[in-house]
Amino acid sequence: MNLVDSFADISRFVALRRDIHAHPELGFQEHRTSKIVADLLREWGMAVHEGVAGTGVVGVLRCGTGRRTIGLRADLDALPLQEENHFPHRSRHDGRMHACGHDGHTTMLLAAAWHLARSRDFDGTVNFIFQPAEEMGKAGALKMIEDGLFERFPCEAVFALHNFAVGVGTFATNHGALMASSNTWKVTIHGRGTHASMPHTGIDPVAAVINLGQQLQSLVPRVINSEQRALLAVTQIQGSGAPNVIPDEAWVGGTVRTFSTDATDRIEAGLRQLAEGVAQAHGCRAEVMFRRASPPVVNHEQEARFAAQVMREVVGDGQVDEQFPAVMGAEDFAHMLRVRPGCYAFIGNGDGGHRMPDHGPGPCIIHNTSFDFNDEIIPIGASYFVRLAQQWLAQP
């Protein structure tokens, strides 16, 4: 492994990562985390811009006379989960947890910023983008773009990393679609409430919702070519708040994941048609909400090949999967890739063997209450960011 020499001792950044883990903040509420980031970048001599899209931070580091630019992005926010780990750096806030590793992503990018600010062994401009609100469909990336991110901080290309449950010392990416779009839907069925003992006096929306939920399970194969990948999941259902009441309305909801706008369009149209038909058959009325939270993450081929070559220089040829199959998870970095070329990639976080005693009983996978980022990969990700910036800016 060919790591940057400055990262031989990462104890400072391990302590930083664990401090951030212990103080998780939800999307657009990352005030403490953003202040830590801004104070460190300023301490290292950068031009620091706070308040981008509310709690976002951008650090600008220029060196030499080069006109080339690059953007490196990390996410700041945590998830609304109750942590089940009980090691010393567990969350100190009930109902909030860094269960996706954004504490580690922020720390890796800060480590890279520290090295580049200290060494200044590059020629051009590096924009360190610390994004709020990646989770829960809040589209912090889109908010930063709408707040003038790329006009204020020009980037020829943008790059980001996310930890993944594959081996430590490995990277994975591809030259096209890497992650799916994220879309949420909710169908509210309006009937007429009554006492449960007298169903003939009302119009039952719960029965319609149950029927609709069952029929939606087979919608995708009816509207999407079998050669394509798409998913509709029914994850929520709500009727009355009491066992003896038929409510005026009930609802069912979930998520849709696709790799193309056309597939999303087809599923939305099918969902609306099915909801209206089922509601009508039950004598009810359907109200459909379909929200497109983020598009698919689609890497740009030239930038993906460039990034993969840098990965190989850091961890070795056999440790980089450049044809990683697309996953159904979603990421709002997709918005940045729609307006600037770039590459999103996964960095191996291991199988959980790194966790300290008293960790939770669940697996060490993201969005799990027993998750913890692997501090061992901080110098790997930081080295990648450093060499990526140096080599990108060194191009003619």
C-alpha cells in the first residue's frame, strides 16, 4: 500500500472522527460539526466559506499559478437512529447516530486538506466541499448547487467517497451508473369513517390500502423491461389509531429505485393508474404523492478511469474493482454529477472486526444501529484524495 507519509500517525484524526461520532447532528442542523470543520480549515490557512446551503462549508486552497480546479466532497450529517453501541465514543444524543460513516468521510477529507495545506505540493485550486443533509432525502447537494456552489467555487470535476462493507484496502467504482435514483411515494385513500362493528355504514379505506399494497408488489415487472433493474418497495401502511374505528382515510407508502428517468416515469404512471383504479373499485378516492429525491449516481467515464488509476497507485492493482455492479442504494452526490463531471466510489470498511468491545449486536453495515466507521481506512481515503488532487491539477 502506497500511503502519503504524513499519515503514518493518524491518532489526531482518529480522535477527531470519534468526537464527531459522539456528537451526531441531523441534516441542516450540523452546526457543531460545521464549526469544527471551518475552524480547522481556517487554522490551516485556507479561505473558508461557511453557511453554504445553511450549514455547508467550503474550504478553498490555492497554490502556484495553475488554473486547473477540482472539488472533493464529504457529507456531514447523521441519521435519526438510536445507537446500540456502548463503546466510549457512542452517540451522546438519543435518537441520533452516525450510522452511515459520514463522520469518517468528513475526517478523511479533513486529513487530506491538512496535508495539502501543509505541504502545498500541487499547482492549482482545491475546493474542499463539506455538504450538509445528504440523508433522509433532504438533498443537501442540490441545495448547495442552488446556493451557487459551482459558480462561487469553480470545479472542473468533483469526486467523493463512501465507505462500503467490502475489504479494508480496497476501492470499487465503475464507469457509469453506480447507485440508483431515490424516489418516495405515498398513496392516501379517502373513504368514510364509521364504527368497526358497522362497516356497512361507511366506506372502508383500509381494505383499499391493503389491496393496493398487494397489487403494487407486481407493478415493476408489468411496466419495466426484465433486462432493466428497478424496485418498488412497500414499507409503510397506516390506518386507524384505534382497533374499533374504520377511519376516514388510510395510506400506504414506500420507495422506488431506478437507474433511468424513463423507468421512474413508467413506475410513477403505473402507480397512479393502479391507485386510482383500486380506490374507485372500493368506492374511495386516491391522492398520490410521488417525490423524486435524487437521480441515479452516474459516473463520467473519463473521470472514473482517472480516479481508478489513482486508487490503484494507493492500494495496488488487485485491490480496485473498476466494474463494480450498480447498487440500489441512493446518494444525492448524483446532483453534483449532473452538473459537473466526476466520479463516486466506495472504499472498503471491512466486516466489522474493527469495532471496539461493547458494540451492538447487529452487523457493521451502513444504516444499522450497530455500525461504526473503521478508523484504519482514514489514511487510505485521505491518501486517495491527496493524490487525486495532485494528479488532476498536474494535467496539461
